[in-house]
Amino acid sequence: MSDATATDTRDYKDTLFLPATDFPMRAGLPQSEPKWLERWEAAKLYEQMRETAKGRDRFVLHDGPPYANGHIHLGTGMNKILKDFVVRTRRMAGFDAPYRPGWDCHGLPIEWKVEQNYRAKGKKKDDVPVAEFRKACRDYAAEWIDVQRAEFKRLGVAGEWNDPYTTMAFDAEASIVSEFLKFVDKGLVYRGSSPVMWSPVEQTALAEAEVEYHDKVSTTIWVKFPVRGVKMDGSGIPHAMAGASVVIWTTTPWTIPANRAICYSKKIAYGLYEVEGADTGSDFLPWARPGDKLIVADALWEDVAKAGFIVKAKRLGDADVEGLICSHPFAKTDKYWDYRVPLLDGDHVTDEQGTGFVHTAPGHGAEDYVAWMANKVWHDPKEPIPHTVGPDGAYLPHIPLFAGMEIVRTDGKKAGQDGPANKAVVDTLIEAGNLLARGRLEHSYPHSWRSKAPVIFRNTNQWFIAIDKDMGDGATLRQRALEAIDATEWTPKTARNRIHAMVSDRPDWLISRQRAWGVPLTIFVNKATGDILNDEAVNARIVKAVESAGADAWFDTDPQVFLGDAYSASEYEQVTDILDVWFDSGSTHAFALREGEWPADVYLEGSDQHRGWFQSSLLESCGTRGRAPYKAVVTHGFIVDEKGMKMSKSLGNVLAPNAVAEKYGADILRLWAASADYSGDLRIGEAILQSAVDAYRKLRNTLKYLLGALDGFSDDERVAPAEMPALERFMLHRMAELDETVRAAYAAYDFKRAWSALFNFCVNDLSAFYLDIRKDSLYCDRPDAIRRRAARTVMAELLDRLALWMAPLLPFTMEEVWASRYGEDAPSVHLQTFKDTPAEWRDEVRAENWRTIRRLRRGVTAALEIMRRDKVIGSSLEAAPEVYVTDPAYRAALDAEAPGGVDDFLAELCITSQATLKDGEGPADAFRTEDAPGVAVVFKPAQGSKCARSWRITTDVGSDTRYPDLSARDADAVAWYDARKGNAA
């Protein structure tokens, strides 16, 4: 149709029933969305949602708390949007689905920022009173909670923003203390000396979840440990071994001063090699000398020889290393190291790299520690492991030669870089004559996720929760956790295997931190026995004090107040370590979930939380309640740029979510999130966002058309399905199909499948098919015609359902659509639920017919497009195609759906003035396409005259003498129009 139809007698433009709506094509989302937020806030829309849902079955998503430090980024923004999808879809599916956001307020991320603020003022943390420092941390967290709350709300995330949970609220801190004391009561908390990952920059132990791995270039060294003349059993060594050295290889030279043993494997063949010649032809003089005897794994000798520039050597024989004792390479340098270094059998030793021997410093390695503790010949297990490095990552004052030297620099512009320790150790080995070779190795190395500085393994006294100890019911915490994993629904399914492996292999839970800001380990230890005081009355007083004054009460209160009259404070050590922040967040289910909400139906976070919040929550809940705090877990990937690269400021590829919202609108960002496969990494960039904008524009155009088509529609106009034409009944079936697809996708957290189904329906089923066909009826049929009324009835259902189905994904746009449809004062679309679909709408037989018909139609429209391209016709209404079919299914489908006449029905569907269906192959030069097998199309021009109103070419133009330039249908419609407008025909 043209917007204007001019004839010699009359302009019929005003008689067309064209769509009319104030709904703008240009969305202006950056301007309109804040206005909707203000309106929702004023109307207390979230409270209305909860009130409307009262009495329904409850569905609870427990919000994993982000850290309250800094502006939100795309990862946290996308995470909140996905959670909003979950909550809104469940609410509209008929559940009472609350959403209480939360924040993690304790721990290293916030404390580190506050430390930086003090350093900027020229103060170190140790110079600030603890009470002042903790208050600064609390104020910092509160400030960022307000900032992040506004940023999350701007993204359209609805929730209890006026009553969130925070881990620093007094009642939350008291709950965390109470949860911790439950582990104490079960006898699972113990103090142990063990190497832990330690951040010298932040001076605290780190859990695995607080560590990230980056490439690092390390100095590697091959070191000689001289063999002593007597074995462990007192027997002498073979004569050939006299003067020999066991060679070790390490990437951490700074740990050599802490060496206590060497591990080997009984499964490895070792040889005794004598150096006969070294490469002296370069400027570098090798440290290997002719006559040196070296014990190395046979499989690695060539590698060792190459590293040491050894060009000639002979194998003197097998080396039986069991029972050997070596001297420390610094033994002759200082008497501090004049002790025996035994060779211990270790399962962790391989001959894949190095020398086949593992230098063992029990104070600086987990496997080293285990091997040393298992060897009761050389030390008393009750004695602590000797310490060589202090909390600041520098050698302790009593360590000869290296006292005070830093392993990792902790201050200044070079903070995080290697300190002088490695070089000093290497230089000392050279002076001692025990360095065989050195090199450089780039490898993946643990770094603090906050300071980005390398960490070290350091033996310290820490507090742990035992996961393999009987909890009193015959099961261990590990067993309970593994059972709970199997009882949980994981999305994607592979997530189950990932966390199962992590929990199966994990060590005891390190729960202590040497920090200032957080919930303390609220326990007293008997100074004489080392036992933890577990007294119900004492514990109750502690919890009550924290409820009243927060965790500060533990530091501010006289310990005797907690101990009461039964115990003397002089006999007890008050522990001041801070709980691992993962214990805090792992306990949130205990205080954030309200009555009737435990366990939560779902947790949804990034895949990194398998080792973080998912796992800490699992262990905490299994320890206190015997099961996981969730029924299902959904994980998503990370945000990367359009090239798949990690976002970083240095690369200039960072996009802030609120910047995207201000430029394009939050609904565009939400559309991007809905259209992405979040099970893997999600790519985003300007080109991808532009694709989202284009998709949104197409969607908005469809919605605008439906709104315009329904101008003036009322329920009195509705037509029952039984009275509808076949096309409308097919669209009812498509809506029923779509309803099932969308509900199932939402229930499975598959937002991409839901969005794809909805968008493809709008583009393919509506814009390119149904609405295209029904434009003629909508514009030209008289308003009381059954066909037009049926079309508007279906369009009303379409608009309602599309708005409801997409409201969780695009809340701003669908609210605008709903208000345009029902008025500004109508109840919000977000107070509605998905409409029930009548069972009679489903008709699989009809659906199969229409699949066949649409296949045939594709063949006709493709032929017409060629005619337009070649300028044979200007409009499809100029055509009267002959359509040949060889597959009887085509005619059968058309006969079933158009019992009143196949040819007119086919013309209506193909938007031509006439059409003829014929059986047979058709002429050889007929148009054919693979998209419509068995269909051949021959172009024929339409016969008759052109209607001045509809532009259809028919043979009944002028049949009504009142309107000689109109077809009979259009003349009837104009007569209806004129009668109501008082016009004379």
C-alpha cells in the first residue's frame, strides 16, 4: 500500500484504517529509562510486586555478595542482570520470587583500598589505631554500597535495595560468629603449622580463591648437595660415591636457606656421572669441573649436562640413593647450616623435569611439608618447622648472610617485583662452589588477586577447619559436601564435575587471616594445653556482644567479661586473627535468607566461584546443617572483548556497564546479555552492541506496528477461535508453541533460547509473514469484517504475550509498551504473570499443514523478488503467478486450510492479486528454489483493473456504481466509512 492513493474522482487515503499510535519509533532509552526508574520508585513497584505475589509458592535466588569497593564493571553488571532475569521470569511464571541484594564488606579487597588511602597520606597501617582503621574500612564499604546500589538500579535490576544484607551489619557479624562457633563445637577447628600462600605485600595468608595465576620469569638453579660418608643407618656409602653430590633443581632460589631434605622416588633410575669436560670456549666459565661426581636421574642427565655446559662425562654406574645423607650447600659457609640433609622417598617426585630430585624446604612448600612431617627419624613432629622468612617476605634477623633481605619488594615503585634475596642466594652458592648451573624460566605463578604481586609459600601458624575429621555423626565434612554436590542441579552440567574434583582434592580449610578488618576468630586458647575453650555460656556472651556492638566488641571488651567467673583471662590467649572472608560470604545463607527461604532455590555466579562462594557456602552449610544451602547452581563465564581478549585498562578495551546504559540504554545491555551464551566467555564491544541495537530496532518496530494496529480495539471486537480464518488459528498455535518454548527456556535459565525464539518469531512469523499478509485486511477491510476482527483479536493476544514474555528481559521497553496499550495509569506490566494458553490453541495437524504452505509460499515470494529485481513488476500485486506442485502434500495442505477456494487463498498469502495452483512439473523455464522443493513458479500478470484504494488488480473494480474505481470489497468498506462520517457516495 502507498500512504496516498490519488484518483481522478476521490482521494481514499482517509478511508484506510491505518495503524495509529503515539509509541515512538525512536526509543530514546538513555533519557526515558531514568524516568521509569523514578516512577517505579515513587510507586514502590517492587513492594507492589511482592504484595501481588503473596501466597504463591516461593522461589528464592540468593544473591552472591559483590565487594563494596569501586564502581561496578561489566562482569558484576552482567551478573546482576542475569539474576534479574531469573527473579523476574519466576515471578511472572507465578512464583513469589523475592530478591534481596547483598554486599561483602570485610576482608582484603576493602582493607587494601583503605591502606592505599592511608599511604597516600603518608601513613602506614601499623601507625593507625586498630579501631580507627576498622572504622575507616566500614565507612569505605558503606560509601561504595551507595554508589553500587545506584549503578545496579540503573540497569533495571529490581529488588530490596532499601533493605539489602551486608556482612558488616551487626546482626550479620553475630551470625558469622555463631556459625564459626558451631564448627568449634564440632571439634573441627584446629591450629596447625603449615605452608600457606602468603602475600608479602599485604602480609597475610591467602586462600586459593584469593590467588590468580600470571606468567612470571623466574631464576632457575641446579644446586649440588655434597653426599656425606655415612648413610642414615650408620653404614658407609659406596666408594664410587665419595665426593659426589646430589643435584637438585628449583625455580625458587630464595628457599635454599630453608632446605631440610631432598626427596627422591624409588620408581626413578639414578646414575652416578663423572664430569670429564666442560665447554670453556665462551666468555662464561662453567661451574662444572672435570672430576665432579653428580647423581642425577638417568632420564634427565642430558638436560642437566646441557644446562651445566658439560660436554663430556661418563656414567660410573647406578646410584642407590636410599638412605643417603647430604650436607647443606651452605654448610661450610656458616655453621647455621651445618646439619644433615636426608634423602626421603616422595610420591610427588618425577623425572619429567629438573634432576629427578626435589629440594625440600618444609617451611615453604605443601608437598615439602608433608614429606618432612612424615619423616619422624629426623625431627620431633611436635616441634615447629624452622622459620626463615617473616610476614614481610624478608629473611628473619637470625638467618645468617641474608637477614632482612626481601624476596618480594613490598614498598615503593618496585613493590611486587623480585627483591635481592634470589641474587644473594645464587651468589652465595657460587662462592660455596655448589652452583652447577642457572637459567631463566617463564611459567605460571600465583599472584595475589588484589595487589597483583607474587605470593610465596610460607610456614605459619594458622587456623583450619578439618574436612576429613568425623563430625560426630559418622561422616566427614568432605563426605557431606560431595553428597551435597551430587544432590544439586548444576547448570551447565559440567560444573558438577569441576567442583566435585575441587572438593575431592582440597586440603583443610584455612580460615585465619592476619588482617584488621573482618570478623575475628572469637575463641580463647588455654595457654597451658593449647586447647580451644568451648563453653556454651562464654560463646553466648560473645555472640550477644557482637549483636550489640559489632565485631569491634571482640577487640574493645575486656576478655574477662566474655570468660565470666569460670575462667581467668590470664590463663587464656585471645585469638585476634580475622576469619577468611570466604567464611563470611559462605555464611550469608544463615542470615540473609528469611524464614521459609532456606535452602535457596538457586545460586548464580561466575564460574570462578566453584573455588570461591559456591564452595565456601557448600562447606559452611554442610558443616552446620548437613546439606548445601542451595538446590541448584548456575554459572556463567567472563566478559571479554570482541576479539576474545580479557578486558584491561592497558588495552583500552574496557566498557563500563553504566556508560553503555548512558549511551545506548540499559535495555540494550540487557538484550546483549539475553542473546549471549553465558555458559562460556561473553564477548562484547561496539560492533556487538550495535548488533543488539539493530535487533532492538526491529523488535521495537514490530511492537509499534502491533500497537498501531490495535488503535481503538476493545473486547467487544474479539472473535472466538472457532470463527477465525485458518491463518489466525495457525497463529494461535504458534503462540501456544512459543509459550511452551519460552517457559521451558526460562525454567532452565536458558535466556538465549528464550530470546532467540521470541526475536525470530517477531522477525519471521510476524513481520515477514503474518503482519505482512494481514496489512491488506487491516487497512482495507471494513472494521466489522470477521477477517479484520479476527486479525485484531490475534494481534491483541500477540502484543500482550510478547510484552509479558519479554518484560523480564527488557523491563523499560515493555513497561512503555504496556502503558501505551493500556494507559499510563494501568497496573504495571511487572505486576502481571504470563497468560495461560488455552489447550485448544494447539493444533499439530494444522501446524504441519502450515509448515508445508509456508514452504510453498517461500518459492512464490522468491520468484516475485526476481521479478521486482528485474523490474518486470513494481509490486507483487501486479502478479498472478501460476504455481506448479509435484508433491501432493502442498495441495492437501491448502485444501485443508482453504476449503472455500485454494487459488484466492494462495493469492492472499503471497500478496498477489491472483494466483493459480496447478499440479505437475511446470515449464522448464519456471522459477525453482531449493527452499521450496517440488514447487515451480511461472509469472503471469494480474488480470483486471487496479483498485484505487487497495491497489489490488481485480475483475470486480466498478461493480459498485457508487465507487467506479474500487473493487467490491473496498467499495463496501468505503460505504461503511461514509455512512459513519456522513459523506454522500
